Amino acid sequence: MTWSEVRQHFPERCVLVEALKSTTRGKEKFIEEMAVIDDFDNGNAAWKVYKKLHAENQNRELFIFHTNNEEIKVIEQPYIGVRRRV
């Protein structure tokens, strides 16, 4: 599905999606095709499912968006790890 199709099928909902086809230009990721895993009333419920699925397989590209947004924007940032106090 494209983002416009997701917005039509799930109006005013939080959606947990998996990127099926995406490209990266600079630091921005453009998701061209996605699969909706589930939809939720709020982001907290979506976040719980996201954490469970991410723990099972960290290679999946999972994202949470709200369908009120006309466009989605994903900025990639490198993981710098957890900083410890010395």
C-alpha cells in the first residue's frame, strides 16, 4: 500500500507499518510501499506491539505513523550506543 491508501483505509488512526519498498536519499528514507500490521486508537498501544515485534526480529523496518499526517517523513540517524557514566 502507499501512504495515501493507508490514510483512506485507516482514517484518524495510529498505524504500525512495515516498509516493503523504500529508498534513502541523504538522511531521509522514502517509503514507497508498506504493509499495515495493525491500527490503534493511540500511540501507546502501537508502541507496545512495535517493541514486541522489534525484539523478535530487529531486521524488520517497522514504523508508527498517525494517518492525520498528509505526508510521512523518516530521518535516519546513526545509532551511537548507550553512554555510560564513568
